[in-house]
Amino acid sequence: PAGAGGVAVFNPVEGRIVVASARPDGSRVENGDVVCEFDPAELRDRLASQEIVVSGAQAEVNGTRIAREVAVMALLEFNDGGFIQQLATAGGQIKLAESKLSLAENQLEWSDRMFKKGYVSLGEKNTDVLALQQARFAVEEAQSQKKVLVDYAKERTIKALTGAIESARARELAAQAVLERERSVQHKLAD
């Protein structure tokens, strides 16, 4: 008995274990003596199952690590290329709209001269006035789209991508904690 100068013996492995043989209670033992032997069949089965669980947990860690790396790459891609490309496209749209505006202004100028000479009807001149108004609106719209891109969309996208990185990092850390816990169980079974 542990209370009368004896030492309590306990099993660190969780769950049910079948004892194959054991020394009688109160037996005197020396350092290194075998006190008890467990039936290894159930432990081997549990260890094999735990190895599968650990492999699955390792795969989850790898998957979450890759997801985090992809999220980081997406942010880098946006900062180094995606945003620059979107900004260049917006600038190109403005230039194109300005070019069409210039053409519409020239066309209206010509229509005014020809109307005064009687070569162009009022309807044709009014069509050119409408085309000029549409061209001005197109320039304003293209400039507005660029402003939204620079002032709002860039920051929103960066925050969303940063949030995705943080979320992926949290999932990776959680998966790593599960892996460590499962490895600990595996080591207890192996010991």
C-alpha cells in the first residue's frame, strides 16, 4: 500500500488497458523490477490509430500553412502588380475618354461652322451637342472610377487580404496545436 512506505503506481495511458500480469499488492520490489505488464495488442492498435490521427493533423497543418502562404502571395500580388495594373487601366480609360471628348469638341466646332453656312441641319448639330455631353460625362465617370480605386478600393482590398492572412494564420496555429496534442498522445502510447 502506498500509505505504509509503499509507492503508488499509476498508468499514464488514458483509457482501458488489459493487464497481462502484475506483482501482488504489497510485494517488495527493487529498482528496475517489472511491477506490471500490459497486454500490448490493444496498445498497438491504439498507437496505430493514433499514428493515422497524427498524419491527418500534420496534413491539416500543411494545408493551413499553404493557405496562409497563398493569402500572403495574394496581398503581395495586389500591392506589386494588381493595383498598379488596375491604376494603369483606370488611367487608360481616362485618356481614352479625353480623346473622345476632344473629337466630340472638334466635331461640334465643325458642325457649328457648317450650320452657319447652311451645310448641316439643326438636328445634326444637336446630335453633335449630345455627343459632346456624353463625352464629358464619360471623362467624369472615368476620373471618378480612378478616384474610388485610389481612395477606397485599394485600402478595402488590402484590409480584406490582410484579414485573410490573419485568419489563415489563426487556422494554422490552431491546427498546429491539435497536431502537438495528438503527437503528445502518440508519445504516451509509444512510451
